[in-house]
Amino acid sequence: MTSSAFALSVPDAAPPRPWLHALVLAAAALVLCWPVTLASSAFAGAAGALFGTFLAERLILARWRLWVLISGSLAGGVLGAFLVGQLLDSATLGELLSPTRLLWLGEALTYGGLCFFGSVAIRTLAIRFRAALALEGGLAVLAVAATVSAHRDGMIARPLEVSDWFWGQGIDPVFAFLGVGLLGSVLFAGILAYGRSAKRALLQLLVVLILGLFLALRIHSKDPTLDPKGAGAAQGQEGKDPRQGQGGGGGGQNQNQKPNDDLPSNGQNSQERPAAVVVFHKDVVPAAGAFYFRHGAFSQFNGTRLVEATIPGLDPDARHTFPVELEAIPGPQHEALDRSEVATDVALLTEHSRMFALADATVVEPMANPEPARFRRAYRVVSKVLVGEYQQWMGLEPGDPTWDDETWAHYTQLPKDERYYQLASDIKASVKEEYQDDPLVLALAVKSYLEKSSTYSFKRSYAGTEDPTGDFLFSEDRRGYCVHLSHSAAYLLRALGVPTRVSAGYAIPTSNLAGGSALLIKQGDAHAWAEIYLAGLGWIPIEVTPEKTDVEPKRFEEKDLQQLLGEMARKEGRNQRQAASGPKLIDLLKKLWSYVPWALLLALAVSYAIKLWRLYGPVLFPGKKAPRLAYRAALDRLAMFGLVREHGEPRERFAQRVKDRVPSFLPLTQAHVGSAFGSRAPFATLDGARLERLPLRVGQELATVVPWWRRVLGALNPLSWWWSR
Amino acid sequence: MVQMVNTLSPEPVGPKNIAYGHEVARRLFDRVRAAVRGRDDVIELVLTALFADGHILLEDFPGSGKTTLAKALGESIVDPRPDPERGLIESFRRIQFTPDLLPSDLTGTSIFEPNTGAFTFRPGPIFAHVVLADEINRTSPKVQSAMLEAMAEKQVTVDNKTRPLDALFFVIATQNPLDLAGTYPLPVAQLDRFLFKIRMTHIDRAAELEVLSTLRQRKAGAGRALPPVTRTEILETRALIEEQVQVHPMIQEALVDIATHLRVDRRVLQGVSTRALVLAVPALQTRAMLYGRDYVGAEDLEALLPRIFGHRLELGAGATEADQVIKAALAPVLERLARATLRGA
């Protein structure tokens, strides 16, 4: 036997699958266009990609140079855009169509053309160079990733078009998005594997599925919002990291050195991250115009800054440990005037080290987590919210009549710096004489003075000095943020003898409720504010909001998310059945996952058994099917070391190909093929050798030509027989 | 063929054995090879066509050795029968086809003999074992038809009398693929009569050097010293191939499947005919015999089908290489065939 000059080398030609590629590109175009244009134009884009793919299949047959095709399609795109522009600008068309129709047409033509020429370029490239297929896959992945990326950081309501539908079906869109990603990878793996070997395709799909399952479980059990770095940065940013003792201006500013530098790079992202959702059981309009959620109060001056009171019994209302049972919070708020009792359910979306509660809390109580898949923890708070108008509290005395001198001193301590007293008395002097002893009027005067004379900014840091608040207050332009402003107000009021402290937590404008009863708290809502004590009323917030700012104003855009999370937080047993079904599925998956190692082990054992049986079965138990099984045993031995017949290669030619390395394989092949194709003397070529011994001889011959490490690998490979064919 | 070895068991060589045919082919191959260097592949195909009772069309340039090949083949086949039995059959004839050739120039004609006063038939050059039909596309369709009819029927009709040609009637036709001015190219339907159409490429450097270095020996007739083959041996071998080389049903199925694949291929306007399949079977059997096997294997399909089907396909626009199309049709069928052997009955 010889391979004649005409012997064919059969190529592993993958036949074209235009429909599959067209489908992928059209879907990618649709998804990419959807958020930026009208729905009709997005469909036009998908149609363009579809036609572009089929055109590329035709163009590639025309045997043009690749660069001609690519630059031709790019030029086509530019020309098309120019023509569309001309068409839309033309007066006649404007007269024929209404402006809406004109816009509709222009968008459809633009996106359709863009996707058309884009897909022509991508497809022609990918047909000529298989490596460029990655470009296509990348586009598909990008489309999915771009859509789903809005969903990260706990923004589970985005993208609205997709998640709304899933919520409507009662499915958490996280799983839906994971499913989309998984489907995408499976599809892509399918494209890569299609037209080659069914076995290989199956194996790849299996690997992708297992990986996807693994990732899904990992992602589910590890919420990205738990990321301690991000959360820490967000909390520390406004100097309210509870562990850092946020009270004193100095302390806060020291801490703020780093967050301030970080702000441009990581700020926006973590600021937007939802931290908690609060469900109100009753409508309430707070006097301050905002909901203040307190998780700490700082009233003790330690020489440079305000810190939490170390004297027992002070600031009892500033509780920050989570409740384990129904617990009352002591404090002046219980008997105070002008307070309205309201209960709130708080569901935390990120891990908090301190409890926060709507000011001023009277009772806290732990709560069953309404949606363990989503929330970290939940508790109920009953608060007495200050309602009414500030004017009506004019004339109230500062401090509490029960306070002793020590307490008074505690709430009026400040740095020994004359400038505070000087500025305070200047402000006091600007107030009408009849009100100069009214603490509320003085507080409002300080507030108004600071608001007029300072600028809200994160750009300045007053770190590392003796008195950072003084550095801020007595600087020329007074650039600073809530920590500096609240401390300045506190020191100035203390200088005037008004008992003041700084509280920290979250402050949310009442308008965010937007008519609903759920309130979303984001990490960016962290805040610090000054509070004065009025007899009979308790602590009331004095908010200093400078008129000038160099920070982009916050806008509230998460109404849907707020509503959605509110609904989830409100479930609480009422909808136990549905809540239970989610975790149940996850538990089942986890249980299944725990069996995976055993299943793999079993599969391993089975495939070793099959391997050994195929290798040695025919040798030990020669029988009627001898030539076929002996040949297969030899074939397995070759496959162990990567010597595999190619697709469409006749067995005889394969034997010729490996003849130099494995001479015994040739007569074995001839015996096998001969008996399969009806030879009268199939074993004549064996030269008297015993058929069932030939596989062993093949193994010995292989051992002499294959390096030892390859032999070890081949022997260990449990699936080597899978590849022999 | 270079390493053509008898791999079958060393049973006694008799007329009823594959080894016998193999030995005949070996002798013939050696003799032809002594005259023609660097064309082993073509010689193999020519022998395949000869034993499969087909004809062959060579597409090549002048001076590529086709006459030498045909002549060497013709001279290697001797006919030891006495004259009357043999008739007027020559061992080798060459016909140069020209536009003014007439059918009777091929078939022969009756000539009036003044001595006897009767017409006697003077056979034309077609009455030979091996006929070289040179530049067959240069002659008129009328002559082409006469030639092709003779090839198909193995007989000619002159003066209303049908005269059989020799049983071993073997035509090697040639045509020049480039110089097409004033020619009558053979249509696909007529190409169907040829078992193979072989496009010969220039031989490689080493072979060409060998041609030059062995020039003197070959002029001296080196091949003639080698033992020839008799006409009877060839006819016996043909019978033996038909009888003894197994064509397994799986092979037949594969053959039909490949033809079906070709017929449904979008690039093919007209697929292969059933006659092509019928002709393919003896060719496959012959190749098996040449390689010393008594069964047709997958490699025979792979090696021969592009040669047999290549000139029978009419391709649509855009497809230029019949080989590519056939390879694409072969691959899945051969893969299935290879797997079928492992599954067992």
C-alpha cells in the first residue's frame, strides 16, 4: 500500500452555519441598540445585522480580497450615514412626513445601516480568519454584559425593561441574568464546537454548564455589596465609619484624608449602592424636612474633636447595637411635645456594624428577615418623630431642667480658642436683642450664617491638625462638608451656651418617599448633623446646607427600586410560601452541588473500568469478535498518546500514518478492516502472529517512541478511550 | 504501486487466485515503468483502467510522455495466438485526430481487390489491444461519436456488417487542456465514457533527472528484456477480479451515499450518473487487487472516487474545483464507514 500522488487529504472543513451567526449578531445588535434608540430602530438594527450576515456569506464566495471587503463595508457605512443625513435634511421629505415620522425613519435607517455594515465587516473577517470569531463572541458578550452591568451594586431594578418583566413573573432577575449569561456562553461554545465532533461539543457544553452552575452558586452566596473594601470606603467617606469615632471634626477630618482622595475614582459607584430600605407604617411629615436616621451621637469633647460620651447615662437615645428582643430606648423623647409616633421596618441590604433608627427611637425589636436572599437583617423601630414648625418652639429653654452642672459642662465644651467665642458673639449681636437669649433663634442664626458664608465641597481636607474644625471655620473660603459644618455649628452654639451635639447616620429628604411608604437608603446618604437640646422637646436637628456647592446635586432616580425593595421588605411572613420557594430551589441546587464530587468520582471510576476493560478485555478473553475488539484495544492505546484518526480518514491510511512508530498496528488494521469488509483470508497479513497479542505489542512499540511523562499522562487519563475512533 | 507487495498468504499461484492477478499486474507495471519514469501514479491508474475494462482520458501537454506510456503498454501485451485466430488485431495503434478525419479512417473500410474481384475488409487502427487516441478534441463530433461508440460497444459497423473489436480493447485518449482554438471539446455526457480523466502535472525534479539519466538505456529498450504479459493473462485477471474481490454491502452503501451527497450539493449542477457507480465497482475491485487485497476498502474509495467522479460533475458558478466538492462529500461518508467497522455486525 502506498499513498499515491492523488491521495486526498480530507480537510476538517466546518460547513458554514450562517443562520446561527446571523442569530447571534442580530440578538447582539438588538440588545446593544435597545437602550439608545427607539424600539423600532433596535429591530431595524437586528434586521440589518441579519441581512449583513447573509450578505457576508455571499460576498466571501466572490473571492475578493479581505481588505476590499472590510474597507468596502466601512465606506458603505460612512456613505450610508451621509446619505441618511442628506435625506433627512432635504426639504421635500420634511414636507411629506411629520417630524415624528421623520425621526422614526432616520433612527431606523441609521441603526439598520450601522448594524448591517458592521455585521458584514465582522462576518467577512470571521469567515476568513477563524480567530476573528472571537470578535463576534466578544460582541455578543458585550451586549449581554452592557445590559446586565446596570444591575450590579444591588440595583436590582435595572435595567427596567428586563427586570420589570421578570418581577412580574415572580422571578428574581438576578437568576434571569445569570441564565442569560449562561445561555450566551452555551450558545457561543456551541458555535465554536458545531460542525466538528459531536463528542467534543457535548463535552464543552458540559464544562460550560458545570462552570455556570458553580458561578451561579458562588455569586448567589456572596453578595457583591458585602465587599468590605467598597463598603468601608463608602462609610468612611463622610467620616461616619462608626469604628473611627466620627464625632470630632479632627477625627473626622483625619479619617477623611483618604476618602477624599478616593472620591473621584470610586465615589459614584459606592455612593449609589443601596444600603437599606425602610418601610413606614404611618405617614409622617418631619419638622426638619428630612428623615434623620441616627446611629450615633457625639457630644464629648476630647481636646481635638467630639466623640461618643464616656460618662454613663448620657445620650441614652443614641443606641447603636442591634436588638435581640423588644427593647425600649430610654431618653427624653418619650414624654416630649410635638412628636408623632411612627413604626418603621428596616431591612438592611449591606452589612452594618451599627444599628440605625429613625430619630428619635423609643422601641426597637428584631424582625424575621422577609427575604433572606436579598436582605442581611431586619428590625422594627418605633420612633417619635419631631413634627410641626420650628417657630413654635421659640422661647423654649435650652437644656433640661434635670441636668446637673457636670452634664451642662459636657454639652457645652469646646476648644479653648477665642475665635469661636468672638465669632459666636458676632453672630449673636446680629440677632434682635429680644431674641438674643432664645437658643432656637441663636441656632437658626448660626445656621444661616454658616449657610451664607461657606461652600459645600469634598475637595478640601483639614487633616492632621490640632483643631480641624477651626481650620475650616476660620479659613478664607470655608470649603467643607457635613462633618465640618455640623462641628462648626456645634462649637459656635456651645460658645453661646446652647447644649449641642453632633449626630451621625443617614439623612434622606422627605420628597424621596414620592408618595409611597418605602424609603431607599443609599450609602451616599450618610450624613452628620448638629442637634440642640430644648427643654421639653429633646434633641432637634439643626441642618446646615451651604448655599454654594461644588458638588453635583444628588438626584433621586431609584423610585422603582425603592418600591420594589419596599415590597420585598413588607412581605414578612404574609407571603411565606413564595418567599420559601426561592431559597428552596437554591437549597436543592446546593444539595445537588454537594453530590457533584461523588458523581465525578463515580464517573472517574467507571471510565477507568471501561478503559481497562477495553485495553485488556480482548487480550484476556479472546472471542468471536476478536479482530474488532483487538483492533479497538490497539486504537485505545494509540489514543492514550494522542495518536487519533482524523475525521474522514480511512483506517488504512491512519495505519500508514503511524506505521513508522507502531509497525504492529498495520497488520492488525488490515485484519480488522479485512474481516469487516468480507475478506476471505483476513488474517493472512498477521504472518502467524496471534491476533489478541497484537494490542500488547502495539503498546510495547508505543512505549519505545513515547517519552515517559507522556506515557504517565496517557495512562492516567481516564477518558482516553473516549477519543479513540 | 512502487511498493506493491503481495500481502496475502503464500498460497500456490494459480489462475483462481488474487495473487496471480497481482503478479500479472506487477509484471506489466515493471515493464511500463522501465519506459516511463516519474509517472508511477499515472501508470497505476492506467493499469486500474485496463483491468477494470475502462478507458482513460489524459489531459496534458505535448511531450509529457503519454505516447511513450501507451506504446510501452501496448508492447508489453503480447498475443501468442496464431494469426487466423487473432485476426488482424495489432498490439498498439496510435491515431492522430485531426479536423478532416473521417469515421472510416478509424474503423477501416472494404477495399476492392482486383485479383479476386471481391471486397475485402481492411481493418482500421481501432483494431488493436491498446489504442492511443491523440488529441481527441481536435476532430469533428462525428468521428468522436464513432470512437466513443466503439469504446462503449466494443464493436464497429462497416458496410452493414458488425465487426467485434478485441476483448482487450483499451483506449488512452488525450487532449490538450490549453490550446482550445478550433477544437470540439468533449461534452460531459461523452466524458462519462471514460473511466478516468487524469490531469498530469509536470514531474518533479528528481524524476526529470532520472528521465535524462536513463535516456540511453530506455532507447536501447531496457523494458523489452523484462517478461511481457499475454492477452490471455489480462483477460483472466479481469475475470478473477470480478469474481474474487469482495465488495461489502457497506461499501456499496457508501458509494451510493457519496453519489447522493454529490447530487444534493448546491455547488453541483449535475451529479454523477448511475453508470458512473457501475463503472466504479470494477475500478475499486482492481485497485484492491493491485494492492494485494481481496476486498474493497475505504481507502480505495478515497483514492479512486475523485478520479472517477471528477470529470462527471457539472459545477455551478463559483465552484471551480471538483476535487474540493468530492472531498466534502467523501468525508462524512468515510467517517461513518470507519465507525461502522468498529460497531461490528
